[in-house]
Amino acid sequence: MKIPTLMPSMFFVAILGLAAVVCAQTPPLPDACPCGRSRNPLFDAALKACESQLGGSPQHPVAFALMAKCMDAKGFKRPPGLPPGPPPGLDNPPPPPASGS
């Protein structure tokens, strides 16, 4: 069976059009935290200051309770209603469910 001469070029144009549609619908990546909200430069500065004051590093992170106290002292209080501990993410498992007994 012989392939029509226009078939490869039509296939290429269709793939190119599909790629253009996908690229046009992809939203730009904002400078945001994993939760989707934009980062506050004052918050980032306070976070780095607390980490340096408490002697933390990426290899040896500071305990969450100590970091929370330091951030509270700098004016960044944890919103009410959130479970205690760090938020779940790539490195943190979700908190255990509340026991209802």
C-alpha cells in the first residue's frame, strides 16, 4: 500500500497544531510556594533570619515548634484552625487523623 504524498506533511502539521494549543493553555509558572500562594519577601526574610538564629541548615532543619515561636516573635503567626506541625508537602507526611474517642 502506497502512502499518499500529503499524509506525512498533514501529520506533521496536526502534531504542530496540537503542541501549539497545549503550550497556549499552560499557565506561566509564578514565583509561588507549593500551596499556590505568592511568597512574601518579608516572610522569606524572617524565615531565613529565624533559621540562622536557631542554627538550622538544609541538612539539619530546626524543630518546627522552635521555628514557629521565632516566627511568632517576628510577627508571622500561624493561622488559627491549622493542625499543629509543618504543612504536608514533598518532605512532610500528612498529619495523623484526629482520634474521635
